[in-house]
Amino acid sequence: MILPKHGAGTNRAIREGIGVMGSADDMAADLAGSTDSAGLEEALGAVIADRVREFRIQHGWTVGKLAEQSNLSKGMLSKIENVQASPSLATLARLSDALSVPVTAFFRGLSEEQDVVFVKAGSGQDIQHKGSGPGHRYQMLGAMRAPHDSLEPMLVTLTERTEPFPLYQHAGTEFIFMISGKMEYCYGSARYLLEPGDAMQFVGEVMHGPGELITLPIQFLAIKSVSPGS
């Protein structure tokens, strides 16, 4: 779910961050028997990179948008997400405020294996989708860690009509499977009638999205195939 921004702002985030660093050191100590310090630093950088990218995608933001919201450079964010730079505590505090997550969230998964992502029915993570209105629910159904983060599965539920419905563009390809309801789906200048059991695959760079919502509620599975780390 999308967490609220910290009321105490950056100072509070920094205080939380100090505690986080201590927790990270404890984790490092637990792993010291089997991993050297260089390996630990690399693992920590990879975990932070995964979390920053994960939270950015959940907001539907580009690296440039996150740079604007956090008052950090786009180049620095790109280096962090590609494990080419280690963020300072102050940088994590800025990202914490911009992404509306506690600083502790950036360390989730440091000592966890993520070869499998299991999401129980109804427990997908709600995300904000640019231009969406009331009655539009977008649930992220999990994300793998790099370098296996090439799929973005999402469950979309529409219970209210909005005019006009926003159209989208993105890199890579997309697959849609209609679960319930009935709608016209726009792709470029074409329109396709989708009913339960229907499926579509298309290139994401072409403008696309729901057109006329004929029978509510509508629910469909959307899976984006993107370049890992994008």
C-alpha cells in the first residue's frame, strides 16, 4: 500500500535512518562468517537499488520525476539504481520523504532470498497510477530483484466510469488478460472489444488504455515486459 509521508519531515527520517544503519550493521555482523566486507557492501548496495527502483515504479515515476521530487540529480539516482554509487544517509532521507516510505524500507531484503515472489489473493500492493480517478484500483502483484526484474504484473479493477480515460505509453511490451466485465480497449487509432477470456499483446510505445467501459465491474491482468533495471 502507499504509506503516508512522515509528519516530522526529513529530520525525523534522518533519526530513523541512524537506527537503520545500526540494524544494517547487525545484519552485516550476522553474515560476516561467510561473506567479506566488500561482498556485504555490494549486497547492501544491491538491496537499496532494488528498493529505490521498486518504490519509484509503484509511484509510476521515471528516474527524472524522482530526481525532481527528491531534489537529487538524475545522474546520481541512475548510479544508485544501477549499484554504481552508495547513497549517503542524507540521500536516503530525501528519498524517504519523496517516496513516502520509512528509511527502514530501503533495507528490506538484505538477508532474504527473493527467487520466488508469492502474493496471496487480495494482497497485491496498491499503487497510484497517474491520471486515475475514483473506482480505479491498480494492484502490483510483486516484483523480482534485479537482474530478474523484467516483468511488472498488475491487477486492474475498474468500478466507475471516467471520461476521458487516460491513455499510457511505456517501454517494452504488454500482455492483457480480461477477467470480468466488458470494455473497449484503445491501441493507437484502433479499438478492441474485450470480454472475459480475451487476451491482447502489444508494443507499449503506442498510446493505449481502456476506452469505453461497457459492463462494470471490469477486472483484467496486465503484465509489462520491460528491460531489467529500467
